[in-house]
Amino acid sequence: MCMQGEKMNYSSNIKVQKDNKFFYSKIITLLIMTSLFIFLLPLASQAVELVNEQFTDNISGWNVSNIQRVYHVQYGNNGYMFISRNAWAEKTYSFGPNYANQNLDIKIYWWMFWGDSLDVTVNGVIYSFLSVIYPITITAQADVNGDFTIKLSPQTTSIWFPWGGFAFIDNITINGTPSGSDTLDHIQLEHDGVGLTCQPENITVKTCANDNCSLLYQSQTTFDLTSTGSATWVNGASKTLTAGIDTFKLSDFTAETTTIGAQNVNPAPTGSPQIKCLNTVTGLNSCDITFYDSGFIFNIPDNYSCKPQNNITIKAVRKDDQTQKCVPAFANKTIPVDFAYNYVNPASGTKAPSINNTSLNDTIDLTFDSYGASSFNFVYNDAGRIGISASFDNATVQAAGSDNVTLKPVGFNVYTSTPNSQAVNGANSSVFAKTGETFNVTAEAKCWESDSDTDLSNNPITPNYQNDNISLSHNLLEPAGGNPGNIGISSLDFTDGIASIDNQTFSEVGIINFDLTDNDYLGAGTITGTSQNIGRFIPDHFKITSKTTGDLANQCSNSFTYTGQKTNYLVNPGFIITAQNNDNNTTQNYKSNFFKLETSGIDITTPTTDANQRGEDGVNKVNVSVERDDVSLNPNNDGTATYTFGNDNITYVRDNNSQIAPFDALINFKINSIVDNDSVSTVNLPDNISASGTEIRYGRMDILDNYGPETEPLNLNVKTEYWDGDSWELNDNDSCTQLIDSDFSLYNYTVNLSSGETVIDATSVNGINSGIGSFTLTAPGENNNGSVDINLINYPYLLDNETTGTATFGIYRGRDSIIEWKEVPAK
């Protein structure tokens, strides 16, 4: 394994195998790879880029594991990095805040053996690619600092090669456009306030596009750096910045305090002041750096709040009088070191860090070895960036050193204090809130307690976490695949390590959780927290959003229906019930197991009269009888449900008040309430849904009297009539009343006519056509004279006092073909 920055030697990575079979397989493999490279490796394409990484033997800046090298064909000045099975290579590219959260295209040139794949991890997101010919392009988002961390990990499963496949990584090109301003506000010089005369001090210079330097000016800027006393700038004071940030070195061989600055800035800054300084340890706007002949060098890594860091190395150095270089100081001595701290961000706090279990500020004895090295343990039980300074002064020797460290909460504990939030039974969980109803969300920035800690609820709070506008998002957990909905508040502001709001809302039905993310806390990385399941959310209300008016069928000749005649629907009435939130938007997730409405929760009053028509008395409405059939309630899986009436039987009652002129039927069903099993009710009720469409006629059948000899059949006519409001009129629209012999009864025989001597000839019955019908009675026979009454028995809605007719036998009525008969004298 080659360490970062170490030049990798080909021969050191090629091992001679004594197994001939294995050796020859490697030779064959190399020949195959060489051939593939000759025919398949194109030159890297050109693009406008932030970085064009050409891999060389050095692979500068990459963290690598198990990198292997083999002989390869090389094109021009390009180099190639070879990554074997279980290997990885990782590097972070820093482009500055002007690229914060931007999507940048990452183009990677590569090739792998068939059967293998490449995992490319960009800022924690994994992209997997099967064996293909390169290049591939990934569009990924930078973090809040505009940084990309790219990790290349081959997933080799090749069966063709005994040691697995190789990933051949050529250039990496990253393309992007900065979001910074075109105006230079000021130059900012950042330092830690302490330097050593035996080594140059790093000074960070930024070209700032705004007052707080959250945006960088990334056009070319030239300037001259200045310093007082004996301090000089390495490689000269004239500098050029094109990326908005760079680090320069300041050297001073004299123990003194120097003041740094800049002049001759081009383009000229527009802000005031034009030059700013920041001491990153004290947080003060100071341009002074004090150089010491002796000092302490230590680096406390950024870490989690409250997590102890043990054995942090601190080196004591001094300037060698001859070489002017740093050599160990205080070798094999125990000296009292004064440790102090400053709050940097935030600028104040309530807790002090501790070193070796001693709270600062305090003096701590450290024992230095022969190399001038010692160690200490450090912990800070809060969050933020603090500066730590170490000093020693015995009036003969003065030594100083400093560092700043950022401690971030291990995570957020996100929860709600509103009752009934634990949605542990899915769609059967208890009701938490209605959609749009306000509820609490609380988040606490928490201390580290254990690397395996998954429950932060009991961890101490870090009160110095004071960040605002922390991103709050949600995930819809149930119903699966549903509408994600929206939350009312998407960011939280922290005070004393706690953020709490009581006016959060959710717009949909279901179960959710919350994610809280600080994308990069003071450059120390992300802080996240996820709540437990929260729900069940239910609709705020229902609303009838559409109605279908029922169409009553014409029961006779597609024209009308008789009073007393049963009818039903051509089109069944129905309506759509929509679940809505408090903004009257449809809650689309009111479906499947989250649909809690049943037909028993829908209360509808059945009509007993026509909606408008008054009866013969002019006061009371005509009566209606409705026999309800089973209804249907069908969820539409989009937050709505369709309620449809069954095949009801509707009859306009034939009674003393119903003999009126024809009218159009109209009945109203009253929708009183719609309430589901969660007590979600419906707005704008009561409401009516109607059925209409057929004309109602009060009718009767008239059987006309007739007479004739008992020795001949007797024909009787019948007709249907309707009441027009003043009189009975022939119902010539009736061609629907079908008649058979059994529709009539014969009774009340007189004189010599007895039952059975005459009957209705079944073949003679003619149904009603344009209001007229007929039938024939058989001849009773000689001497069977008398009369018989005929009555309608099977059409109750046509029964009336005039419905009975009388047939009389034994009276000669003449021939039907003779119009007039008289005697004429003979001539």
C-alpha cells in the first residue's frame, strides 16, 4: 500500500509468482489489457473545467488503499491509476462557497473487465456502473462549502482473472459555474495569531464578494501583501487569486509582533474597509501575528461534542541558532503549560473545555520526551468553534502555540410533544392530527455518548448550538407510494441547543417522519436527526364535490309513468365525496387502509312527497313511496369516493289527493351527514340530491258496455284515460299496457246467464294501442240470456269507478253493417 503523497514504484508492486500457471495467467491478462488499451483508450475530451485530474505515478492528494500498478500503455502525458479488488481511492476537491449546493458534472474516464462494476461515491451518494467503455458522467450536488468528495471503489467479480479485475481510471473532469458576485467587496486575511520564527506561518487570503465573506469573488485579483517588522512573504509579496481563496506563507526570523495587510488591490474593492483580518483562534478582527522563537505545535481534530480525544500530540520546538530551523525544545522535561480558550463561533458560551480532566483556563504540567513531544487528553461538552492556546513564560523562555477546533453535536433528537404521535400500528394507529392542524416539532442538539448510540433522547443538550434556518424535511412512510404532501415549516432556528415550534402542519393523510439536516456545521460536516413515525394524519373534512342527478325512467311508451305505477332509474343518482385538508385541497392519501368511511356513516333521508307538486287539495304535496335498494361506496384511490344509489323503486302514491293534471316528477333525497370512523365530517350539509325525468299521469281504464244476442260472441272495447285537471282524456300516448284474459274478472251474472257460460276469448284480447284495446266474450248459447260485469284486476294504477263494464246477452241489436232500417211501400 502506498501512502498519500508517496511516489508509487512499479517494481515494488510487481511480485514474481512461483506458481507457473498463475504466472502465465497474469502474463495473458497483461497482454489482453494492453490490447484493450491500444484499441479502446481515447484521449480525454476537453471541457471547461474546475479541475482536470490527470493521474500520474504520484496521484497527489488522493487517499488510497490497496492500489496496484501494472505495466501499461501510456498516451502522451496522461497517467493512469489502477485500482484492484477491495481497493479504493478518495479525494476531496474544494471549490469554495460560490459553488455551494450547486450541481456539477463529474466526468470520469475508465474501463473495467466484463462482470465487474464501479461504485463512485460523491458526497456520500453512491452511483454504480456496470462494465462499460468509459467515459461516464455524473451530475451531483456540492455541499454547503462547494466541496466534492469523490471515492472510487471497484466491485470486482471477474471469473476470468485469478486476482479479480482492475479499474483503469483516467482523467476526472469537474465542470461548473460559480455563483459568486462579480463585485469584489474586500480582501480578508485569516490567521491564528501566533507564529514561530523557525517555520513559515500559513495565512489564508480570500477575495470576498460580500461583507461577511459568505460569497467569494472568483475573477482574477492581484494585490501586494504587507507586513511590518522583519516579516517577509515567501515567494514575494505580489500575489494573484483566481479561485477566491488561497494560502500564502509569512516568514519572520525575529521574535516580534507583525501587522499584516494588503495594498494595490486590483480591481479595487467596493466595501469598507477594503482590507479585513480575522484571528481564527480568538475570533477577533485583528491583523497582528506574534512570532516566538519557541512554541508549541498541536492540532486538535474536529470531533463530536462531549466525545473525549485522547493522546493528542503537542510538540515543543525552538529556533536553532545555526540553521534557523525548528528543533525540539524542552526535551525530557516537565513544564507547566498555560492553556486558555476562546469562544469563536458562537462568540460566547457557558461551558469550558478541559485538558487532562482540568477545566480551562488553567496550568497543566506536561512531560516532553527527547523529541520534544508530549500528549494530552481533550474534551469539550458543548458545540461550536473554540480557540485553544498554549503558552509558557519563565521570564527567560517564551513559547506559544494555538489551534482552533470545531465540536459538533452528534445528532439531533427530533420529536413532537403533541400527544398521540406514535404511529406504531400503521393505518390503524390512533389519530394524531387533522391535515392542516398545528402540532409541535422539537429538535435538540445532542452530545456524543457512544459510537453505538442510536437513541439520543437522553443525551445531554449542547446549548451553544445556535444555528438558524436548519433544513427540516419530511418523508411519507404510509401509505406507500402516496402523495408526499407538504409541511408548513421547513426550517428551524436553534436557541440554547433547542428548536421548538408549535405551528407545524402537514397537508396529507398518512404517517410521516421528519429529517433535520445541518449540511455543514462550521466546516465540520453534517449533523442529522430523524424523528420516529408521526401520525396518523386524517382529513380535515369531507366535501361533496360532484353530484349526478337521477333520471327516472318512463314506464309507458317512453313517454310517461302512471300515478301508482312503480318506476326506477335510467341513471342512478350519486355523488362524489372528497377528503380535503384545511386549505380545501384533496388529501389524495385517503385511500386503501387509510380510507375510514363506510356506508353506515352516510345519513340520507328518503323523500315521501314530490319536491314541488301539490295535490288536488292545493295544499299538500303529492305522496311518493321509495323502496331503497343497497347502495355502493367505491373509493377511487385518489382521496375521493363515489356514492351511488341502488336500483330503488319509486312510486307516486295513488290516493285522494293525487288526481291532478300531468306533471314532471322531482324527488329530493336529503343528505344529512357524512361522517367516517374517525369522526371526520362533511361541510355544507344538509344538501339535496335529486331524481327527475318522467311525466306523471293520473290514469284509469274504461271498459265500455255492450250488448247482443246470446247466440253470438260479444266484443267489448276498453280505453285508457288520464285526468287533465278538468276531465278525462283519451291517453293516446299509452301503447304500453299489455292485456291478457286473466287481467279481467267476470262476476255478477243476471237472469239466465251463469258463470262459465261465457268467457273471454284469450285469442281475442288486444292490448292498448294509442289508448284503445278490446276483447271478446264467447256466445253463452240460446236461452242463456242475461248480463255480466267485467272488471280489471291486474293494473291497480288504472282502477277507477269507471273501470267496470257490463256485457248484456239476449237483446238483438241489429246488424253492425246496417246504419238505418225502415219500411218502404211496395210499388
